[in-house]
Amino acid sequence: MGAIVAGVVVVLLGAWTAVGYTSAKGIETPQYTVVREADGYAIREYAGYIRAEVTLTGKYRETLYGGFREVADYIFGNNSQRADIAMTAPVMSEKSGKIAMTAPVLHEKGDSEASYSVAFIMPREYSMETLPRPNNPKVRLREIVSQRFAVLEFGGYATERRARKKTERLVSMLERDGVRAVGEPIVAQYDPPWTPFYMRRNEIHVPVE
């Protein structure tokens, strides 16, 4: 019986791994150049891109999933051309508003509500002129100029607690190295929800000078 159970587990893990691999294969990601490899993180220069984003008020998890649905609805045809737009990675989430790198809000615990922006990066083939307009007024298109980020990579699930801890770690390393942050930390998740935890890729991005 034990051998049968072990065999079933192996088959299920293999199927789960295959689903995770095929889900992420061929998905477009943003272009960047590595400026410097530091101790525990990297400094990257990202080319400009366009974001489709929505801002929601609530808890971290509910705004992430709610925002994902709103923007996914736009790229899956709820737009002026009724056109499907290719899925890209990562899905990006950040607290709304300008908050300094060392602001206490990054370290607070509790269930207080806040505003979060959830965004998909649009495929490079589009410009602001050629992208279909969202039918949902909550979804907006925004052009982001070339920008430099400090980036910390991590695996597993990007829960609120883990994302906060990783952000605190990156902030601490930037302070250690005298690197000045100039914007809000961003949580970037590269995989769909069904991707196995051991295959997941996540990053914390902090805009820097």
C-alpha cells in the first residue's frame, strides 16, 4: 500500500511540475540590463514599458486577487477592440502612494486596510496608441519610463508576511550599502497561482537612484 501511495504522489507531483513548466514557458518578461551584482541583490536598469493597472482598497491578499481579476478581464477581451492581449510576467503589486524607504508602514503588522495597485506589463509590440482601451474605468494604462531598481529574488509563495520580510531585508541591505531608494517597493510575481511552490519566482523591486 505504501508503494502505491508513493507512486501516486510521484505521478501527481510530476503532473503538477509539468503544468507549472508549460504555464510559464514562452511568457514575455521585461527587458533589463544588470548594472551591478551586490551582496544579496542586484541593481537592474529596466527599459520603459506600459502597465495596465488597477488600484483597490483592502487587505494585501484580497486586493492582489481582486486586482488580478480586474486586469486579466481587460487583457482577455473586455476592451475597446474585444481583443485578447498576450499574458506577460510578472504581475506587479505595490502600496499606493509615495512612501519613503524606511517608512514604518513597511514594517507594520495587523489587519488595517490600505490601497494597493496591481499591474500587468503590456507586451512590447504595443504602444499607448495601439493598445485597446479598457472598458472598465477602474483599469488604466500608464507608461513607465526607463528606471533603475534594486532587485531581491526569492522562491515559494509571495504571501504578505514573506513579501514584507523580503522587503525589510532588501531595505536593510540598501541602507548598508548607501543606496538611496526613490520610490515604493514592488512585489513582482512571475507565475500563475497553480504553479508549484518549488518552481515559483518572485522579486522585490525598489526604485533607486
